[in-house]
Amino acid sequence: MRTNESAYLMSVLTSQTLGWENIQVGRWPSPEQAISKSPGTKHLLGVHCSAYYENYYTIHIIPAGEPMLSSWGKASLYFLQIEIPPSFLERVARESGFLTEGYIQLERKFYVKDPKLLQLGLWMLEELKNEGKQGKIYIDSLSNMLAVHLLSHYSKVSRGPVASRITLNQDIYQTVEYMKDHLEEELSIQELADRANLSLSHYTRLFKQQTGHTPHHYLIRLRIEHSKSLICQGEYGLREIADRAGFADQGHFTRMFKRLTGMTPKQYTQEVTGNRIITK
């Protein structure tokens, strides 16, 4: 069975019945099944695993009240969702000395490469699988460590209460979905702006507000994630993968892949094969 099929066979796990007070943790087959398109009232830490190897984790941090419009990639083994109430993060900030006055504002971050953040998430996932066997003190300790880490690296102090800076624009969401469905085609930003019924400049500005990326950069990331999925399937050569992912040629594919992942497509393929990620 291929990795992009295995997600549909995985059961959903949640901490709702475990009595965890400070955070809620859930394991889902894929991000699409876990995340609402509408902004939530809690901070969200999403860890998407597309293969059983550290380099195959994608981490996004979404503050409460902001929509989730991110490119996760189609391949999925599981998705770990950690929900953090803003009141808990602020309480830890005050108790630990990060905040003496004002309010904590969590920063919106995409494609985070943070081994400590990943490890905390995996420890929480292990405790979730064990149905909270280690007890309340253990999960409270992990929750506090996670909060302190987020405060140390992904937050800033605001003078006034933090309001949602972004409202969900369905036209932007629809163009994101259009990108995902037409990766093999040559897409222009003007075409996407026209589909959203916006001027090019307004569309580009609004798109970056809601996704954290320009439309062009976002499209490149979608194509790279799709190419990684195709590599994991093990059915195509790199030249065909470049074409199926919508790149002009293999050279452009290789440059963009290395820029975003730190390795060439060939090196990525060798790691996938070496760690027995591809299953047939």
C-alpha cells in the first residue's frame, strides 16, 4: 500500500475524553479532515507527517482567530493537531516572566523547522496513543514546555488585546483549491486574480495576508509538496515528476526543490528509498 493511501485506514484519536485541561490533541488521517476552513478560537499547532522520517514533517503555527490556508501536500500518513487556548498561553507567559504588561500575540508561521517543537508534539502523540497512561502531571509538564517554547520563539507582546487580523476570504480560498487541482498547468497570477474578481495588486496583497506567501511562492510550494508525494509513490522518474508537478523543466524543478527542502530531488529520493518509505 502506498503512503498516500494509508491515511484513509488510520483511526482518529483525540484527547477529549482524557481530561487534559490545558490543551487538546488529536491525530487525524489528514489535515483536510482535521481543520475547519473557518478561524478557530484556539491557537493551532499542526504537524503533518507524510512519511516516517524526520525530514517529512511539516509544521504550521496558526494563531486563534486566523484562517488556515496552507499547503500541506497530498501525501499523508497522519496529521497531529494541537489546540492551545489563548488564556493558557497568556497565563504561562505571566507566570514565567515573559509578560509583565500587555498581551501575548502568537505569530503566524508556516513550514517551521524546529526539532524541539516536533519532539514535544511527538511526545504528546505518544501519550495520546497510550490513553494518558503517564498521568496528569506528565501532560501538564509537556503542555507547559510547549507553551514556553512558543513564547520564546514565536510570540511578541502587544499593548492592547489581540484581535483577529484576518478574515477568511472565500475567493482566495477558491483560488488556492484551483491551484491544487491544476498544478500540471501553466498558471498565471493574473488568471488567479481574475478568478477571485480582484485586481492583481489587491489579490496579491490579500493572498499574502491570508497564507503568508505571495501567490507565486505558494504555488511553487504546492508543486514541491506534490512532487514529494510523487517521489514517495516510486512510480515515476524525476523528469516525469517535474512535468507532472508543473515545472517548466527538470533544471527548474531541481533548483526550486533544493531551495525549499535543502536537498536535490535525487537526494530526497535516495533518503526515501534508504529509509524504506516507498511501499509497493
